Amino acid sequence: MSRTSRTSRIALTASIASLALFATACGGGEDDKGSGKAGADGKPVTITYWSATGGAEEAAAAFNKTHKNIKVDFSLVPSGPDGVKKLTNAVKAGNAPDVATLDYSGLPEFAIGGNLEDLSSVSGDFVKEKFPENINSLVNLGGKTWAVPFDVTPIELYYRKDIFKKAGVEVPKTWDEYRTAAEKINKMDKSIKITNFGGNDPALVAGLAWQAGAKWYSTEGDAWKIDMQDAASKKVATYWNDLLKDDLASKTPLWSEGEAKERATGKAATIIGASWSAGGFKTGYPDLKGKWGIAPLPTWDGKAATGMYGGTSFIVPKGSKKVDAAAEFIKWVTTDPAAMTARLSALKTPSSALPANDKMREVAAKEFDTSYFDGQDVYGIASAAADSIVPGWSWSPAHGAINMAQTAAGADHLKMLDEGQKAGEKAITDRGLKLAK
């Protein structure tokens, strides 16, 4: 998974009509695309493809072996903010690739910057037909299709079966039960915390707020609204602050060496992760084979629900003159089993990334060795979780500024909401967009 964190200061003077602002802000239309027909003149069309995704190069090579009219020239680029910066600069310089990958969370900001081609005519119907409805809202903005989904990333619960058994704890189905489990486990052994939750990853907090029913970003008429002060968000933030305050959760920051050590040495009884997390257990905690289990994320009312943690889409950067050919490659790489087989066979470490397309999940599931989890149906559990993703979430054109402010807030999750709110409101107005009050 890549995590996007960047800021930009783009002043837009165009008026906004709900989410139709994307079409206005990005400019251009069908006439700007060029014909881009695959092999229209009888010669292969060569498209350039940038990605930091593992196995992307091998997938492109497999495409080239089986397609005569389109050839893909692949380049590996940095992940995270560095990759986004490189792509943004390339668009500005007029030498961007024809295809790239981008986190869902970065799409609105990238679109507002005028960096995307509108894929409505070439991929709109395809996206609606081949991908889940609760993922469509992440790539369809303002009534237009700006990207094609690659994976879906439902949050799940990974738990130490041996620790739970020793403490006499059942797998929690609600967040109240999760706290009770934390108390029992910590009472049995003060050195064991229920999980690590020491800040450093606002994306996870966003996903948990998403699960609780929050909608941080929306529009009201011609204005953007940012709302991180709603009851659902505060409930999530207070819950985790209390677990930290009562020393039931570890204050070790996420994505740190300390976090990895605590998990590997049995000091963390659970991991709040995504579907893609499963693939890292075999290499991250090799000595704990058979001791980790996977379960649905606890919920507030006991009914199945989750949010997303990360996720990647395929885009056509602004300026491509080969949109049709690019769309054809994107269609193949997101829905053709041969693409999944090529990608997975090239990886040195297991991948449990859950494809957004159902048929691709079947291929991925066959390739994944479930012995680490004692034969649990890793993809079946993840697919069920994906079905329970709460619909209606969207990201904002101020994601970079918000992400930076929330990361700086550390492990105080109420402060994280406050700082995110302030940074988001400032970023929206700095970009020349109207802010709803």
C-alpha cells in the first residue's frame, strides 16, 4: 500500500456546482484526448506506464506478449509522496505517462489540479459493470469517471489465537467486546497490549471513522464541506484515546521498528489491518505461523461494517494522446486473469491484495498459500469484508494538507480531528474553492 501526503497551492477561479467542479477544474474534454486508437494506422501503439506496484512490470510484459496492437513501456517509480510529486511534475512538463497508479485518497486532489484525463467515455460503463458499487464512488466524481479501481482494502482484525485462548477471550464482534478482551489479556499479562495505536497513520483512523458512519468530506451546493467533528468521528477518537490512556493499547507509533518488534515478540494481541496486510505476516513474523487468525473488524452495533485502509486505482494523466489504448491496457490489467497471474508470480513476498474485480479475486485466492493462517480462507474473509464497506465515503482535494496535519498530531486522536479540520478548511480556501460553513 502507498500513502499519499503532499500539498499543493492551486488557485481555481471557476465556479463549482457540487462535484461537477471536477469537470470544470480539470478542463478539457473529448477533443483534447487525441484519437489514441489502438493500432488505428496498422502499427502498434506504444503507451508509457508508471507504477510503484509490485509485479507491475511483469504484468506489462505479459500484456506485450499477447497483444499486437498495443505495446506497454513500463517504468518503476517511487511510491508515496515522491511518486506523486514525480507524476505531478511530469504532467506540468508535458511528459507524463499514458497510464499510472494512484491512491484513491489522492484522486480528488489530483483531479482538481487538472492532472487527469476524463475516462467517462472509454471506461465509465466498464467501471460500473465490473466493480462494486461501494467502490465506484471513489473513482466517479462529479458524474465523471476519473480512474479505474485496482484493489479494495477493507479493514480486518488479525488476532493471536494462542493469546486469546490463554486469556479465555473470544474473538470480539463489537468494540465493547474488544475493550473487554483488552482488559482480560492485560490482566493476564501486563506486558501484552491489545494492539499498537500510537499515531503516525491517519489513514487508519479515517478508515475506522468511515466504518462508524462518518463522512469527512462532502459538498453543499457549490462548496466543499469538511466535517471531522461529527459524533461518529469523535466516538472513534475518544475510544482509542481511552484505550491508550488506560494502558490497554500500545503507544508505539504505527509503521515503526518498535511496532514490528512488539508484534513479533507477542506484545500485541491484535493488529488492525487491511486485506493487504495478510501477505506480510509470513515474512514479518515467520516464527508465529499458525498463531495468527483473521476475523471481521469489530463494529459498534454488531452488524457487519468496515471502512477502507489504502487502495490503488489506475489513471490516465492529463495530456495523453493515447487514451483509448491506455484504457484498453487498464481494462486488461484490472480484469484479465492473465494479468493477475503474471503479477503474483513475479512477487518475492506473498501478496494478499484484494482485487476490486470479483473474477480477479478467484485467481488471486488460488495463488495465495493459506498455511500460515492454518488454512483460513483469507480471500473469502476479505471478500465478505469488502461487501460490508460502508458506501458513500469520498476523499477531498485537500488530502495532502490534512494528512500532514493529522500525522503531526501524534497519538491524540481528538487533536488529530481538530488539526485535520483546521488544515482542511485552510487548504480548501487557499486553493480558491468555496468552503461550506
